[in-house]
Amino acid sequence: MLVFIVILPNKIIKVNTNKKRVIVGLSGGVDSSVAAHLLQEQGYEVIGLFMKNWHDDSVTISNECPWLEDSNDAMLVAEKLGIPFQVVDLSEQYKERIVDYMFREYEIGRTPNPDVLCNREIKFDVFMKIALKLGADYVATGHYCRKGTIEVDGIKTYQLLAGKDTNKDQSYFLCQLSQQQLAKSLFPIGELTKPEVRKIATSLELITADKKDSQGLCFIGKVRLPEFLQQKLQPKEGKIITIDANSPIYNQTVPHFKSKEDELTFLAKKYQYTKDDGQMVGTHQGAHYFTKGQRKGLAVGGTKEPLFVIETDVKENIIYTGEGKKHPGLYRKCLFISNDELHFVRPDLALKEGESLQVKVRIRYRQPLENATLFKMKNGMYLLFKNPQSAITEGQFAVWYLDEELVGSGVIA
């Protein structure tokens, strides 16, 4: 029997390598803590690893999930469960793959989703490779989602399914995973609700049982976004322009379309504004600090209804706003995803050129699923919604489902 020794504070643990080995990404939260326990109950050999992804505490909001406190909580959970524990420093890879990506996206006027990228690039790539080198059979996380296994044309195929707790379903954040990544992944709490998870943690007397859910960037915590972006994107004063809801811009004549693709291209096209289309109502310190649908941070008063960002122009450094959440500038029925940013979790369900498919779609986390139709064209995929959608935002991920299964995703162009 092969045995290796791992030293934890105050104890030595013998690890039996005859069992299937799972390395859990212990985040210092209740979800990953309970995930580790459930895997123990299922007979796996469990090892906990904490990912340190960030060194700069100057832009994090203290008491909102500082990494040092989280790593200590993760260590205490590992000690309580009697499993080996280690901290791995992935800050260099995180900066290259996530932080630099965020800066590039904001600089060109897009709004990135670092949590989706963190899962694809860090947890289920860099971290997974480390785990496999340590002899792991699987990597597990505390995500509220499930993994299914079916056979397609004689090939074992993995499904990414929504979590049973509809209030906490996190399948959206895993929308870029591949079949190879899913093959090595486990999601132990996917069948549970959050209250059930907390109840288990309480019964085990885990320090994380009543810990508040973390917010903000993946394994970093809540970040002051302006200060974070100002590390590379310098403040620059610009104009805030408000566009009237009755502007002629919103009364475009719908042309006769020669093809379905022409129609979809027309519907997916953004409204184009100039500073002469509206009225200046204030100033800002950088268009790249704002995103579509944003209401807070404009610091403009005197309007009957709150102002919402309907468009940003980073080249001219102008923010365009509209009054009220029903302003027509917020709404579109169609979006486009280019081929190079299109991903199918289920490659066997990928559409061929000219094919279409009715699906359920969300364009941001926690958004209720919306009815839509996918149309695959030569250059990419169009998503045509049954109802107009508010604040379709470039750089965010659109994901689509068939029943409970997340089958594909892509970056909104």
C-alpha cells in the first residue's frame, strides 16, 4: 500500500493512495468546506488546496473577503476534517490571464466577466493541471451545479446541469468549460440548497458555517473597481450626454430584408450616438469605468427618473444616458457572437451554418432565462430573443440551455 505524509498545523496525516484522489479548491467559504466533507463521506481521498491569486490589498475592500482570512479559514476547515492542506500561489498566472484581460476589455469599451474566465483559465486549467500532477483523479469545487454523463454515438459525453437550488445555480460561471475539463470535475453540493449546505456545516462545527458569501472577483474579494482600473487606465474627464426617449434615433425605418441574416444583422446593430444627439448633463472621469445599464456613480441629479448608461464611447470619452429603466436605448432583441468567441460545452450539439435552435438564454448571472432562437451563420451566431432585452453588454457572456442543461456560450460582440 502506497502512503505519503502531509504535515498540517498540529498534526500529521497519512494519506491512503488506494482510494480515488480528489483535490478540492478550498476557498475559505462554506460551500467548498461542505464539498470536501461530502467527498470524504463518499469514500474519496480528499486534499484541500487554497488558490492565492492576488497580492495587492490596496484596491480590495477590507472585511469583504481578504485572501489571508480566507486561507486561514480554509486551513482550519481542513484541520477539522482531517485532510491535507496547502496554499498554491497562482497570482502570476491570474495577472496574465485575468487581470490583463480585464484591463484590455475595459480599455476598448467592453465589460468583461472575470469570474467566467477565472473558472476556464485558472480553476479548471492552471489549478487542475497542478492537481493532476499531484496524482488527483478529480478536481472539486463548491459550485452550485451538477455534472451528468450520457453516451452519444458510443462516446461518453459530459453534461453541465443547473444546480438544484435555483436561487444559487452557478452553471453560468462554468459556461466555458470543455469536455476534457468536465471529465475531471466534481460538484458535490450541486444537489443541495444553500440552507442545507449551511446546516451540514453547522452540524460539523465548521468555522465557515455562518460565513457570509464572498462577493467580487474570483478568489480576490470585493474590489474598488475605479481604483483597480486606475492602475492602468488613467482618469480623464468627459461628458455625460442624455438622450431623449423620443429621439428620432429610435424611430428607424425597418428596411426590406433580402435574407434572414440581413434581418438579424439589422436587429443586432447598436444605436449610434453623437454628442449632438442629446444634452450634456454632467461630467465623468473615464468612459471605460462605466457599463451599459449602470445607474450608480453618475452623480447627476435633477431628473424625474434615474439616469441609466445606454452606451459608452471610449474613443471620444463620452457616456450616453437615458432617463428611466424603460428607456428605448437600453433595449435590443438580438445579439451576435463571432465564431472565435463561440463555445459549445456539448460539441455534439454545435450548430452548422444555416441551422437554428430554440433555447433558453441568459445574458448575465441571475437573470431569469429568456426564450430565444440561435441562428448559425458563416461568421458566427445570432441570438434572437422573443422579448427585447435590457442592457445587452459587449464583453459579457450569453449562455444557452436546453431544459436544465447548459449547452453553450459566447462573448457578446
